[in-house]
Amino acid sequence: MELFNLSLVSSLHTIQTTVILCLILIYRPITALVNDDVIHGPITSVDDVTTVLIIIDVQNCFIPGGGTLPVPNGQDVIPVINDIRQKHNVSFDFVVTTNDWHCSDHVSFASQHSGHEDYSLVNLTYIQATGELCAEESTTNNKYAVNCSMIGGEQVTLQQVMWPDHCIMSTVDSQLHKDLLIAPSDLIILKGNHCQIDSYSAFFDNGHMSATTLDSMLRDRHVTDVYLVGLATDFCVFYSAVDAHELGYRTSVIVDATRGISEDSTTEAIKTMKSRGIKVINSSDLDSIFTSSSSRQVINHPALTAVKLLVILLLSK
């Protein structure tokens, strides 16, 4: 009888220990094993995955039929982006829209450089530490230029495309296109609003001398996965994707929801993104990507792991 009681106590102790372990596993998720061809970088808990859709510059200025800098077939991205939002809204934790937002006398405008035509190239020099524009031949009369020889410091020279005047802040031209689906909860990033330097990327100016608030915004929300769409594939989408990847975000460009300015530069941009480890996908791939992600969350859910452990322990008795 005494032996039986000891055995019963031992069994009860084992069950109690098992229940405690299960509760710990339920409330403290274990690291999920993630298929590396879908997610790169350090293995992370599935509960830590936060996904953002970034819509780049789908503004009136870039849409044919009235835009001041129309991207060929730029209007075609709108129904694709809208479809993505309608079908996969629950898969994105939040959405960011970016706006090219230029001063009327922005340094990237050909109109501000005497003798330079639209789409010509100009070299612009800056003080690297401050981002101040140096007064040179093409910027002698630019009110934003300073005498860099008087200031000193390391300088950096950037090649700048001379664009037609476009996306001037607070104009109809700079507004998001009326057919683009937006929500009150969408976050907005303004870029290119420093008059003396251009900003293709949604994260930095072209010289990486100043940053927008996008990176801090994403980090505050613990974002791990970035999906980019919009205009233009070979400029603002490309540079935003490269910076996102370099900043450590798992980055995908949904290429059928983008359009480029030129065929050659778009082809080269896609090639470069792929070579750097940025995923270039189609919107039709999202079904399998998000389904696969959901399946991994179920398979690796801590509650399921706890049940597995309970079964193993009971079977070993």
C-alpha cells in the first residue's frame, strides 16, 4: 500500500511538472524554424513577424494623361495595388504611402539650371556631414547653395538627373491618384522635400546624408517584412527596395504592381535587386506566400509544441 501511494505521488508530480512546462511553452513562444527560401536573415519567432505594404509615389504627377512627369503606363499599377489591398488586407499589419514632395525651385528641376535640358545629367557637390549644396557652375545662382570652401569638411559629388518640374508640394499634381485605394489608417511619408537635394528612396536622400522618418516608423512597429509597389520601378521603387534590404528588412518588390520610366533601366534595376537578395515577385505569388506563412505559424505554434511535449512525456511513462 505504501509503495502504491509513493507511485501515485510520483505520477501526480510528473503530471504537475508536465502541465507547468506546457503553460510555459504556451506563453513563451519558442523559436520557429522558417523555410529559408521564403524568409532570410536570423531565424525569428513567427509571433515577431510584422509585414508592411509600402506604396511608392502613386501620385497624379507620375500618371499619364495630365501628370507633369508621367511614367509610361503608370496608371496600370493602380488596379493591381487595389486588388492586393482587397485580397490580402489582413496579411499586412499596416500600409505606408509615400509622396514625392518638392519645392517649386527644387534643385533637381532642369528649370533651375540655366542651359540644361530635361533629362540631362548634372554633377552636384555637397558637404557630406551637413548635406549643404556647394555653389558651383550649375548652382552659382541657386539660393540653397553655399560656399563650401569657406565651410570645409569632406565633400561628396552626386550625379543628378534634371527632371521637369513635378510633384510640387501641396498641388493637385502631388496628390495621390483618386483611384488608388487608401485608408485613414495608412501612414504617410514625404520625401524629396529638402529643396537642395533629391530623394528617390523612401528612406534617405540620394546621398544618404539625411533620413526620412520611415525607418524609425518601421522599427517602432517591429517590422520584419517589407513589400513594395508603385512608381517607378527603376528609380524610387528600386532605391527604396535597396535601402530597405540594406537596413535589414526582408524585402520583396511586387513587380507587376510597378512600372518603370525606361525599359532598359527597369530591366537593369530588376536584375540588380535580384542579385542583392531582394525578392522580385508577382502579385499572384502572394496567395502561396501568405498561405505558407500561415501554415508555418500553425505548425510552429507554441500551443501545438506543448501538446507534442505532453504526448511524448506520457508515452514515455
